[in-house]
Amino acid sequence: MRATVDRQWVMTEWLARGFSCDLWVDPPGQVWEDYRHATDELIMPVAGRLELEFGGQRFTPAPGEEVLIPAGMSHTVRNIGGTTAQWLYGYKQIHTG
């Protein structure tokens, strides 16, 4: 059984929690190595197979499974499937003043 991700629902939930929400698309074999962000980041696979690596661990989240990457944490995202991967990502919004 394949999970279907309701992107509009996820966007509404993430925005309510103070995160942005956008879709990213990667070709098979794409690797994003050793990235850091100043804010917390959420990632949720929509289609394909992703492998996330951070904090000394590797994760292979299923479509619809949310992963939180803490601010400042070095992380790598890999498309380990043989197809295009689609995933939602969002950054915690920083409010000043």
C-alpha cells in the first residue's frame, strides 16, 4: 500500500506551527551533502525514496513521514530510489521584534 500525502493539509499544519512549506523535486541519484540551516527544518517525502543522514544516523522516511532536522545540524539528503523523488520541506520562521 502506498501512502498518499495531502500537500494542502501538510502546508496548513506546518504554517500553523510556524514553518514554511514548499515542494522539492530531485532526479534519481541526487545528493545534497552537508547542509546546515540557521532554523529548524521539516522534511516529508511525497514520492520516491529518500535517505536522510544527520546526528550520526541514517533514516529512510516513508511518504508522509515527517522528519525534524534541528537548526545548525549538518545533514545530507539522498534520492536512493530509481525514480524522481518529491519531498516537502519547510523552515521555521524567525520572528524578530
